Amino acid sequence: MPRCTSHSLSALAITLALAGCRGDAIPGMRVATAGAQTSTGIVEAQNATTSSRRTALVAAADRVAPAVVSINVSSRQQAERRSPFDFFFVPEGARVVQGSGTGFIIRPGGIIVTNQHVVSNADRVVVTLPDGSDLPATVVGEDPLTDIAVLKVERKNLPTVAVGRSTDLMIGEWVIALGNPYAYLLGNSEPSVSVGVVSATERNILPGGDQTGLYLDMIQTDAAINPGNSGGPLTNALGEVVGVNSSIFSNSGGSVGLGFAIPIERAVRVADEIIKRGSVRRAWVGL
């Protein structure tokens, strides 16, 4: 039986040590290296997947969402008795009616743009920020003709939207509608996001029913716009506001892919005049 001398054992130890340093003779070392490479590969794959999920639309929604607010309105309406039975079931006098809509912050000092029909005849307006804060709001002014109103809340350093242009919109380009549809039924104050395309531009909506505004040169989109979305922003894929969601065509009251937004240039122009003067002045000719 061969014997290992101390000299032979020393040489063997040195050989094993050198082989271990090269990583090509000790199975344990090779397994550890393969494991490290596998973990790195998983992390790289996860990062690649996350990057592919964060599309331009995700980034755009993330950019504008902090400046989108929910608007809750209380108003009094006169209860009318239309039949003899209403004498027993309809209380006499005014009743409180609740409504909701959406707005977006254009100035960090608490200036908010929304639709005029959202705050029409309002006795009390409460604005809910995305963080859940409820703030009483005052109506700075409103313009029924363009369906634009301006609100003010007492809060400083609020996030604001980036204002884009509607004049260079392309038919078929992506747009994002943000708002608070059916806000009273949802459990949090974060805005809902729906995505569609620009279906048409410069649409003129003919007046009908109790409509008081003139909806001219409107942006048409198939992004879902539902009750409660009124006054919310319509943005392009860069997260720039290009319109104010205002109306839909629908037989059911819900979205059927025919939504309309007021061009942002008109909304900002009207809002600026309301902030300066409290109302919009228009030229007229007397005969």
C-alpha cells in the first residue's frame, strides 16, 4: 500500500490550492460561481421587464396624476310637485343635491381649472387632493359659454400640470384621460386613467337640451370619459395637458367611445381672464 510522505502531502495541498484559485478543479467553487451568475441573470431580467412595462403612457400618467383633484359639490334645488301624489312623497321646499367632477391644478398657489357645469349653482365646493386631503374651495369665476370655471383652495406649493398644445395634435396619436368617475363609489382619491387616441379635431357640437355652452373646435377621443370625469385633463403621451374633458355622446350615460375635450389654449385663456377680472369680457355691438 503506497504511503504519502509529508513532502507529497505538501505538494498535493499546493496543487489543490492553485486549482481552487483557477476555479476549474473544485466542484464547490464552480457551483457557487454558477449560482451567482444565475442570480445576476434574474435581476437583469426583472429590470428589463420593469423597463418594458414603464411605457411612455405610464410615465405620462405618473407625471400629471399628482395635480388632478376630485371636486364634490353641494347645491340646493327646488323640489317641484308634478302630480297630486307628490304632495305626500315630495317634501316642500329646496333639497340638497350632491354632485362630483374633476379638476387640475395650474398654479402652485391652489388655482384649479374645471368645467363650469361641475360647479354651477354650487352652495359648497370641496376639493380632494390625491393624498386624500379635503379642502374647501371658492369659485373664483365661471364662464358658461365656454364651460370653464376656476376654483381656489388655500394650500401652497401644490404640484401643477404641464400645459401642452392642442393645435398640433395628430389623428390617431395616443391621449390619456384622467378623472374621478363615480368618485363617491370609489374607495380612494387617486384619479382613474383611461387611454385612447385622438379620433378627430375641430369638432363642433350642436346645442341641445339644457346645454348653455358653445362647444366649438373640440377634441374628439375614444378614451373612456364617464360621469365624474368632467373637468379633468386630457394629456398627450408626454404628460402635457392638451384639453379639458367636458362631454360625451351616449344613450346610456356611460362611455361609448365618443368623448370631447375643450382645447387647452381656450381653457387657459379663459382661466387667465377669470383670475384677473372675475369674469370673461366679450365685445358686443349695440345698434
